[in-house]
Amino acid sequence: MRKVFIAGNWKMNMTHLETMKFLEEFGFKFGNKNKCDIAVCPPFTALRSAMTVINDDNLEIKLGAQNMYFETKGAFTGEISPDMLKALNVEYVILGHSERRQYFNETDKLINKKVKAVFENKLKPILCIGETIDIRESGREKEFVIGQLTDCLDSVDREDIVNITIAYEPIWAIGTGKTATSEDANNMCSAIRAKIAELYSSDVANAVRIQYGGSVKPSNISELMNMPDIDGALVGGASLKADDFLAIINY
Ligand code: PEP
């Protein structure tokens, strides 16, 4: 039985002060009675403040980072190491988000190194994969997404893989207001699970959580969550408003 996992990707939004205000309001309304795993992924500069509020208010919310470098330390100006994240109680790391692929030229090869570094450091990746509109319209979306999955998981150990979350995020649905139909989203999540079964085993595939991401909001979350292979959501825009994020969690 897979536990539902809802994560908020705040992207380049929220100062540390706004983060504290958000979490205080959210924590007050949320009441720690959730039945699913919840994570927020603020910018690096707000992680310390988020950790303080989560600890002080005893919130059942996990912290995630939006990226991480694969080296442990050294001359990598502007990068953030696994130890830096662990020191802030970070548990999850989003990797391979389409915005990192598009604006920062991240490739499957680099993302694969990061996935392995995340596991070596006992953190948990949220690996994002998804196709562009052109690829979907050409009918090659499964081949493309499964290719990304296979390359990003290259030589990742069987013991580690159960701790991965895959976020299927069709790029044409991110921040656009367009959501994949729940059937299309579930079809892709089923194909991802089938590939994990082929690469590892069906036990592993049944344990791995697969999120859908792309314009998830209070009005479409229930339908998506009714699908058998969708185990949660990676939420961008709607995770920036405490009430919307709460409504999604309480779907
Ligand atoms: C995301 O950035 O991962 C995302 C899914 O964004 P949005 O919910 O805003 O489409």
C-alpha cells in the first residue's frame, strides 16, 4: 500500500520571512491530522527558516530542496552539497525539473549523477520526467518519458530505488492551467511503473510512488487521485497559497 505524497515546489518564490509566515498559517489550519506525506520545497535561502518553524510548531511536514549538486564539497561556486541540505533536515530533493532542463541545460546524464549522490547521502529524490507538447503531438511521449526514466536511473541500486518518487510532469501542463486528463496521466504513470518493474522487480515497482504534476489545483486533485497509478502530486503555483495547498492535501 503506497502512502499518498503531496509536495509543493515553490520554485523561485518566497523570501525566508514569507516562508515563515506561510508555514505558521498553514500549520495553524492544518492541525497535523494528515494521512499523507507532505513536503514543501522552498528556495535554498528559506530552508533554515522553514526548518525552524517546522520544528518549533511540531508540524508533520517534510522539507525538500529544489536541486542539489552531486559533489560533496569544494570549488563549485553557487552550488549546494548534500551535507548542507542534511544539516537543515532536508529529506527530499527535486531533481530534473523541466525548468532546470530547459534553462540550465541539465541532461539525463547529469541528473543520473545527482540521483546517485542523493541516495549515497541517504536523501530521497523526487525525479521529474515529462514530455513537451511537440513530442506528445507526435505520439512519441511514452518512448520519450521512458527513455528519460531509464537514463536517469542508470546503475541506481535496487535497495535505493524504493525510496525514489517519480514525478510525471508533462511540460505543456506546467504553469499553463492545462492539466493532462486523469486517464492520460494515469496511462503514463502505469507505463513508468511497468518500466520500473522491468528494470528492477514488480515488488519494487509496486512500492515506488509516482506523482502527477502540472497545474494541479483544488478542483482537479480528486479526479487525479482516484487513478490507481497516481500516488500524489507535485504542485507548483497552487502550493504558494496556504488555503489552496491545504485544499489539495484534503482532497
Ligand atoms: C511544477 O513546477 O512542478 C508544477 C507542477 O507547477 P504547476 O503546478 O504550477 O503547474
